[in-house]
Amino acid sequence: MNEIPRSLFQRWWHSFEEDAGGVAVYRSEGYDFPLARGRDGLEFLTDGAFIDYLVGAADAPEPMHGRWRLLESRRLAITFPGTDHPGRELEVLSCDEHLLKTRTTSE
């Protein structure tokens, strides 16, 4: 993957049941997840906006707005200007319209 795939630009929900070996797995909207007490997610927009969906009160997702930018072919910097929410770097390992696999390279 030398450029950002178009399929990245959507809302993704963390399929933590599938995480392994430091790889985080996300599924697209509409995936039939097993029951869980809250599920975090993320969303990439084409204009560089980013939304971190955090598990909030009553296990409902609460959006934290930030920005993303490409560092190199598969690494993205995620920041949250004007907040104390920590940024991070993500490596996109694979992405298609239904499945996203990432690795956090820094926090």
C-alpha cells in the first residue's frame, strides 16, 4: 500500500475480539458484532478531519474531533489540537471496504 486507499474514508468500529499481536482490527458500519459493553471506533474524512469514538456514559460512543495527516506511505499522524486528548501514529497494515487492520506506532 503506497497511498491511502479510498476505503479508509468511513466510520470503523473496533473489533477488539479479533485483535492479536499488537494489531487492532476494525470493521465497517453494519458489521454484526457480538454483544459488548461499548465499542470504540474511528473515522477518517478526506479533508484531514478525524473522529475518535470513545466509549462514554451508558456505553454510548462519544466523538473526539481531531486531524490526521500522512507521514509516509502507510503511517498516519493523529492529533487533537486544542485538547488534552493524546495523539498517536497509526500504521495501516491493510484496508478494504469491510476490514481495517492497524498498529499504533506511538502515543
